[in-house]
Amino acid sequence: MKNLVRSLVISIFLFFLVPQISQSCTTFFFNHNGHTVFGKNYDWHIERGLVFINKRGVSKSPRGDKEFVKDPGPFAHWTSKYGSLTFNQYGREFPMGGINEAGLVVEIMALMSTKYPTPDDRPAVTLLQWIQYQLDNFSKVEQVIASDSQIRIYNTGELGTHYLVADKEGNCATIEFINGKMVYHTRETLPIKVLANSTYSESMEYLKRHKGFGGDQSVSDSSGSYGINSLNRFVRAANMLKNYNPNIQASSVDYAFNILDNVAQSILEFRTQWSIVYDIQKLRIYFRTFSNKQIRYMDLHSFDFSCLTPVKVLDMNLDGSGDMKDNFLDYTREMNLDLIQHSWKEFNMPDSFLERLSTYPERTRCD
């Protein structure tokens, strides 16, 4: 009976977290004269989140011990090379996206057609820890792509996700897992640096039907009862990137927020909760939330990434605007547990499961 309960718990964990963490998000990247900007809308029915300052020099292993996850393969262990800033909703070390001090950005979106690799000799991580692993270890897009030979994501058998990544040098890539294999687009195979909730190939085929991209259809500005669908969000973001003129329009950061406004969701179930813009060259991160429309920002240069100092945390819905560096607090497990309980409450997970999830960061150590 005990093993049955454990199996049920982890099955619920994988079923709910994998397909639903990010149902209708939109991301994009553009590079104008060396000024690299990355935008992300997080569309979901839960708004609450925390910003974490993650440290370098921290030894980690994934939450995925044999007691909870039925995966025959080994699990990954690593020590963070870079500090990072991440946006988290399901607990510390499980980010929805972020940027590291080298300027690597990784963001996640839902992709229903995902099929992760079957178990093999590569060490495994969860789909959210895959983000933290990349931010901890790498500075360039090409390294993220190459990491497919080093680690794999748990094969949950459920719906999944894909990723848009970019770096300080102006490189960008989509990362998808189709039929158990990593599929990526970068450089010449990534002419439009946008990603929503359809595969990149499907999105590009749809884009080609529209004016300005080879077709005769108008770029739609309509939204139905279920918001703006994935393919139309892709087209609208691509069209705005194509028409960006820095000589007559707003700054690149302001224009990024304009794009996010144009593809935002307003329906209650999956409305846009967070809008995030990364100014990668300056290592400055701007964001706003549904409850606080004021644009706030954080400079990575303002934080101490040494693992000898406390991890810092910011409530994303905190009042205020402008620079938020003085609003960060020292991390406590109680903060983590409170966030986890809030995000998981609708799933009726056992308290023991939530407690264990909240204590996971205590398994990491400063090297």
C-alpha cells in the first residue's frame, strides 16, 4: 500500500506539472546592433511567484530519487558554475525561466506533442530542473544544444514543454523533444525568433500563409472566446519583430513590452500573469504582473552570487516600481513551502509530499 501511494503521488505530480505549467505562453528574441532583448508572457491561472537569486558553487542533484520517480536511469549531479536569477512558481530550484550572470536566458512553454527520450545511460533531470541545469552550467546556446548528449529529461509519458534560449552573443535556439529526440532550430534554421505553443516547424508553415511572409492572409488582430491561439500569437509577434524600426519607435525594451501586450491573453483561465523582458547586454530584467502593472527591474550586477551568502527572494506581486534590489529578503524554507502550498492547493496533494518538495533545496550544499 505504501508503494502504491507513492506511485500515485508521483503520477499526479508528473501529470499536472508537465502539461499545465505553461499552457499558452509566448516568447521572442531580437538583436538590433548588438542590443539583445528577450520577451516572455507567462499565461496561466495562478499569478503568484517568487524571484530567486541562485548561487554559483552549489552542488546539486535532482529531485528524483528512486523512492519517488520510477525511472531506471541514473540521476544527474552537478555543481553550479554560474549564479542566476529565476522566476519560480512551484518551488526553489524548479524555475519557469531565468537568466544567469553570463547572459544565458532559458524560458519554457507548453507543447502538447512533446515526447521525451526513453531512459538510457544519460543522467536524468525533471523538466523544470532542466532549466536550472542549463543556467547553472552554461553561457552559450551551443552548449545548451550540446547538453543533450550529457543529460535527458524524465520520460513521463504525458504532455510536455519546449524552450526558447538565447545568449549574450546574440545566438538563439528553440529546443523541442519530438518522438524522443531533441529537435532544435538555430542560426539559418531559425529565421523568425519566436515561439508559442506549437512546434517551430508548424508555426513557420502557418506564418508563410500571411502577408509579408510569402502568403496573402492578413495578420489577424482578433481573439476568440479562448484568447489568441498559439499560431496567431506566433504570427503577430513575428510581424511586430519584422516591422521594428528603432529610428521611429520606442526603445527595444519598450517595444518588447508592446509585443507582449499584443499577444497577451485576457481570459480568466489562462490570462497573462507575468510579462518579462530581459535586456541581455545590460543583464537587466524587467517585469510586471497582472496585479501590479508597474514595470519593475533588477540588475544582476546588484547581487552577490557567492554561495557563502544567503539566497535572496522577491515576491513578484510586491508593491512598487523601478529598481527592486532593496526589496529582496533572505530565503527561508517557510517561504518556499508557502509558495508550493499555494501553487499545488488545487491538486489536493498530501502535506507530506509538499513538505518534502519544500525541503529539496536543503539537499544542495555550498562547495
